[in-house]
Amino acid sequence: MTATQREILANLVSEASENFTDVSTEWEGLKGVPVIKKLQESNVCVVSSREMEKLEKEIKILNHIFSNSLHPTLSDLTKQLKQNQTELAVAMETIEDLKAEKDHWHSRYQTATQDFEKGKQETFKLQCECQDVTSQLAHQTDYCANMGVACCTLLWRVSRSEESIQLLLAGNKVDNFLSLVTGTLESFMTTFKDDWPSTNTQEFQFIMALAGTITNIAASAYGRDFLMLKEQGRHLVDIFFEVLKQAPNSGQCSKLKNLILMCLYNISINQKGLQQVSSKPGLVSLLVWIIQDEKMAENRQHSLHLIQSLLCDDSNISIRHQANETISAHFLQHLANEKDKEIREIALELMCDLHLTGVVTDTK
């Protein structure tokens, strides 16, 4: 119902109220008439025909207004109700679908939870087994390391004998042994490149025993020649050179360097070994660095001996060129004034050798 219709309806109601008031007034005026009195006693209301027609007319107008006002609204409400019922049915169907989907996902969640718990238990079991295997592996590794250190230490001691060296090199596992030494040294340098282990560790003792065995083999004329005839032996010399370059001049590496320097010096006594050792670029500079920086006197002595051995080959121009660029008279003079007697003697011998060959000259 619109506001205009409400206003018209209110006016009609007001007019009907006024008419009713007029009729009541007329009725009060007719109460004195005997007929009226009689009708009044019989509960009958007397209305003039004019007023009755007017009242009927007003009632028809009101019926018309109410019909026009209420029927469209009722029709719209009926349509809206049907639409709401349809939407409600669709919503109920959607709810049922969502409920079914919820039940589906809940079932999958329960299944996944069970699988997770099962996997958790299996993971815990595998972790326990992994810890057991790790513990066994650590035990076996420790056992193998101890056995390796013990065997190589014994081999180191056995290899001090000339006869033992010939017996060792006569076997068919020498190539495997040389490859083992080479691979172990390479792995050792890669693992402990920036932080070398203590001399008390099994790893270091194992490396020392291997290097000591090779040094003893190189101390024998037969062993030197054997190493230079084998490709693995020549490659081992290259690895020793790399160890000298990478190992710091500290107490924990001095013993290892001592063995390697002795080994290289022994190999340089052999003609093929001298060619192999002198072919390394920067060797003289490396030895001079060890002499200057090393605290262990024995390593400095071995370095000087190795320089002497390298300069024995007059045909090796490369070594002499390196010595000319690296070794100065001032450096040799400083060594000749060292407290260590053997270093002084080697320095004087080396100074004489270099003066005779024209590598260094006196400085004024």
C-alpha cells in the first residue's frame, strides 16, 4: 500500500466517522418519538435511507480500495514465498552436498591421520635402526682405523730393512698399495685442508705410517728405481709435492713434512727420480719458503739437501733459473750464520756450488 493510498483511506475513515456522528445526533433527536421509543425498546436502529445509501457507498469504496491495495501485495508475497521455498530447497540440497563432502574429507582426514601415525611409528623404528647401524658403522670404522694404523706402523718398521723392501716390492699388490697411499693422501688433504688434525689422531698416524713406508722404500736404490718405473710411484711424488705446498709449517705437520722431504731427496738421487722431482714448477721457491718459515731444523736441513741435489743436474736449465730468481747471496749468507751447525755447513757448500756455477754472485 502506497502513501497516497494510505492518505485517501484515512480521509475516507475520517469522513465515515463524521457521518456516524451526524447519524448519532439525528438519533438522539428522534428518541422522543413514540415509534422510535418502541423501536429502541426492541433493539432496532432506525436510519434514514439517505444516510444508508451514503454508508453503503462508502463501504463499497472501502472494499474497492482494500481489494486494490491488498491483492497485489498478497500476490507478491505469495510469489516471494514460493521463491523463498525454492531457494530453501536448493539451499537444503547444497547443505546435503556439503555435508556429504564434509563426511568425505573427514573420512580422508581420519585415513591420513592413521597413515601419519603409522608412518611416524615406522620413521621412529627406522631412526632406531639407523642409530644402531650408525653405531655399528662407527665401531667398525674405529676398528678398521686402529687396524690400519697398527698394520701400517708395523709395515713402516719392517720396511727399514733392505731385504724387507725387496720382498714387499716383489708381491703382486704393490700397485694397489701405491694407489692406496695416493688416494689416502688426496682424501686427507681434501678433508683437512683448512684444519689439519692433531698428531695424536688415528688419521694423522695412519698418514705418517704410509708416508714413512714410502720414505723407507725410496731410501733403497732398488726401491727408488721401482717407484720411478711405476706410474703410481711417479704420481705419488706429485702428491707429496702438493702436501708440501698445502701443509702449514707448524708443529703438527713438521713430522709429515720431514718424511716427505727425506723421500723426495732420496728419489732425487735416482736419475729418473731427479727428472721427476725437478719437473715440478716452483719447487725451489717452495723449498726456500720452508727454509725461511719452518721451525724444525731437520726440515730446513732436508730442504737444503734437496736444493743441492736438484742443482747437481747441470743440464736442467729450469731449476737453475728458479734458483737464480729465488736464492740470493744475502739469503745464503744469512744461513751461513745460523746457530745450527749442519745448516751452516750445507749453506756454505751450497754457496760454493752456486758461485762456481754462476747462479749467485757476491754482493757489494
